[in-house]
Amino acid sequence: VGATSGQAGTLTVMAPIRSDQEQRLLAVLDVLNSNDSALGARRVPSEEGSDRTHFARFAVLSALTAQPPTFVPGILGASRLIFTASFDGPLESYVDDLLRSMSASGPSSDGTWVEQIWGCCEGFPAAGNDPRAPADYLLRRRVPTTEFIASYGDSTVREVRTALCLQERIRGFAQLVQGWSDAALRSAFMEEFPA
Amino acid sequence: MNHASPPAQALTVLTPLRPGGAFAVKAAFWVGDRFPSLLNDLRTLSFIHFARWAIVPSEPGLGCRALLLFESDFDGDWNDYIDSFAEVLALRMKAIWGTSYGFPGPRPTDGFRAYIRRNQLVPRVCYAAVPGATTTQVLAALKLRDAHRSLQTAAADPAMDDATFAARWRGFLTEVQFEL
């Protein structure tokens, strides 16, 4: 309990969207989302390989509801891009991993996911300058977590995937060896699950 | 638009805080952190993968003092999820969201559901590392893995005969029958 849970941490980034870029950003996010569906699983392509993200999402905040009457309801100075993730390990290296993998591909030849998504936000550094600048930008726009709860914060993404695969294998093995002799059972077990 | 792949769903809620609300939220969590027994009811909600609260500080153009951000990745039906929060965690929800404008209280749940629905932000993109797995399935798989490790060690033990290993195997299956 607190800002981390076990080895798991959380990241929330909130960045103002350039007014002339919002529609473009929405289109890029939809491409990202439809790509996920096409893959049959919700994988942000850029996160393949980093293997540290449990859950992540992009949202755009364009208006607020439930505003007090003294404020102009629903009006924001600029829409916000919100990115959130639950991930494994230290925050800084996670941001580096995320940006590295999001820079490896993109929705089109026009640019990487980083350029096409974060590049729509005010103040995001242009490519080719300081290599640390994008990570610094995300960390600067980070909203600190007040409270974080994780049901399996001690386990990494890799451990969860491995455990689920093992569960399947054990299930199959248990059905296979029903009625086998003790010696055959042990031999098959050692072959299937070597120590 | 998507929430997340079934069975995990994504919930993002942003509510404007009342004056002093940020301090009150932090105080509520501070108390919760120091008295873990207060969180026992939260742990009974086994359908939550991850949940978090954050205070978005006021900044020019945001239109209010500060915002309370709540995010959760959970299994199952949206209405059931909100109802469970309202029923099981009524006091905590009141302590947390009572700091925001327009919060009607956790009960009756119709009003609470309407409040959350009005303030929720539908994500454009959702990602889940293991989209098909519920929290219960993940926890079961992790528990099974731990039990399986000791069986692997036993299988490799030359001092153990086959009959003893077979008995261990049957005991293992009995032990983990609900995790398979």
C-alpha cells in the first residue's frame, strides 16, 4: 500500500494536447487500438519486448463534469492526454523501456508511436535533440500516485505469464497420466517438468 | 470504444476536488496505510487486478483546483463492481470521494453508479499483458507454481522411490484441485 505494491509501480502522465493536434491524436490512438484488435490481443505494439507492463491505457480528457457552479462547467483550457500504466520495477527504467519500444515502430512511415502520440502534446521535445528529453518530459508531466493496490504486485508480468502457462501444462499432464503406473508417472513428470 | 478485453475492464474516473479535498484524501490514505486492518475489506474484493488513486494538482487551464483520479483494472460486470465498492467499502468510499464535488454518497448505489458513470473517462486504448486472465486465475496459477516447485524437487530426489513420488503427486493434485 502506498505508491508501490511489492515490486509493482504505477505511472500516470497527463499532458496538454496542442489544440490543432487533438483530432490527429485521436485518429492515431484509434489506429493503435484497432491494431491491437487485429492482433487478437490488447498489446500496445511498442511495449512488446519490454514485458514490464501489466495494464496500460491512453485516454483523452476533453471536458469535466460535476464541476462546482462557480466554475465554467466542462471547459478545459486544453484537452489532456492521459497515459497510465501498472508495471514492474523502477519507474525511471520503465519510462526508458517504454519510450525505447514505442520508438521502434509507428502507425505509418510518418513517425514512431512516440512522435505520433506524444508529439501532439504541448512542450514535447522534438526528435534529434537531447536523447533524455522525452523521458524527462514524461517524468515532469507525471502525476504522483497517492495510493496503489495490486493483487499480485510481488509478481512480474513474466512470472504471471509463466505461471499461467505452467498451469495449463499441469492440467494437461494430470489428464494424460491418469491410470499410469508409479514408475511411468514419475518418468513422464521428470521429462515434462525437469528440475 | 473499448474498456478492455474481457474479462478485465478498465475504469478511469476524474472528479474535481473541493477546497481542502486533496489534504483530506491524503489523510484518509495515511490512516489506511498505518492501520492495515482497515484495508481488509478491500482485500476481499478479489476481482481487482490493480487500483490507484492520484491527485492531479491544479494548473492553468484545468478549470478547477485539483482533480481526484481513480483507476482500476477489474474483472466482471461494471455495475457489480461499483455496487461492491459501495457495499463493502462504503465508509472508505465516503472518506475518499466525499472530498469531491457532487458525490452523492455510496448508498443507494443507483446514485453512486450514476456519479461514477458521469465522471468516468472512456479510454481510447487499453492494454493488458494477459488479457484473458482474471485476478483469481492469476493468483491460482501463482499458488500452483509454488506448490509445483516442491514436487519437482521431490521428483529429482534419488532417495525417493516411485511409489512415494506417486503418493506425493496425488497429494499435490488434492492440494491444488481448486487452482487447476
